[in-house]
Amino acid sequence: MFRSRRAVPIVLVTLAIAIVLSACGTSAPTPPSPSGKTIAVTPSQDLTTVAKDAPVGSTLSLADGTYTLTGTLTVTKDLTLKGSGAGKVTV
């Protein structure tokens, strides 16, 4: 079987693109937080207080809406903020 010299680089580039795209995919599930605690948060709640009171390793699951901060949100522990999607949550 005859293979051109161009075929190998094209295969390698295609493979590299596939690897990059698979790493960027949004379908991968979010790993559970170390504490296993997920806290549902609504825009009516004070996000700064919820973050401060959350146990280390928690995930704050932000409902759709706009969250207005009354001060600086400083996170000094392992904490995940997870929104429902681009354009659905604004902080």
C-alpha cells in the first residue's frame, strides 16, 4: 500500500485537534466536591455570607439570575462556584 508523506502529518494534526476538543468539551460531569456538600444559592441570598459560611470543599450551585455583591467576595478556602450556564448567571 502506498502512503504519501503528507498523510502522516495530517493524521497527527487530526489526532491533536481531537485531543484538544475532547479536553474542552462541556459534557464531562463536574467531579464531586471533597466535602460532598452542594449548597443551592438564589440571587436573593447574600453570596458573600453563603461563601463564608460554607464548609471547605463545598460547591455553591448558583441559580439563574443576577447576584449583587455588597462588598468584596474573598475566598480563602477550597470552594467551587458553579452556575447553570453562560449568560444565565451574573455576579
